[in-house]
Amino acid sequence: MVAWDTAYTVWGYPSGNNSVTNLPWAPATDGLRNITGHVDGFGLVTIWGITSTVSGNGDQAADPNRLVAITDWLKNTNATAAANERFFTLRQARFAEVLRGVAFAPGGEW
């Protein structure tokens, strides 16, 4: 699961603080971009997105980030239940790699 504002480890990425920015090198998820979604014939909604990141690297959004997804029922209007939903990581970029987009191309069977 993705924990917002919680730094995560990337193998090969610097550790500690950047001496120029005095902020931690470790990236943390700060939001989503490049969002797309799909509603299936049963009312199950899936949303995919690329996380944006913050860190001490000095070039925000250039950190190794993640492709995440969340699913929920379209008919779910219960705010308490929705508050308990979580994003799951489908792929994490490696050192010197950044995920830049996600697209959904309809067609074919699920």
C-alpha cells in the first residue's frame, strides 16, 4: 500500500540528507498525476495513477515514483467506507528511472 508523505527506500538511491537542500534524499509520495480509470459492467471502478514525489533532490517529481491503483464500487456513497480505501503499488520505478504516464486502452476482455 502507498503511504502518503512517508519516505520510501529505493535501492541505489542516495540516503541521508542532501547537503545542498538539507532535505532527505528518500522520496515520499505527495499526490497523483496522469490519472485514468475504468468502470466495468458490474460497477467496479478502478483508478490508476502515477505518484508525484517530494524529496531533497532539488528537482521535484524527478524521483523514482510509483504506478498505483485503487478499486471501489461505483454505488458506494458511504464516506466512512471510502476513507478506508487504499492505493496499491503495481510498479515502483528503480534508481535513475521515473514513471511518466498511464493510459487505459479499452477493448478486449478483462
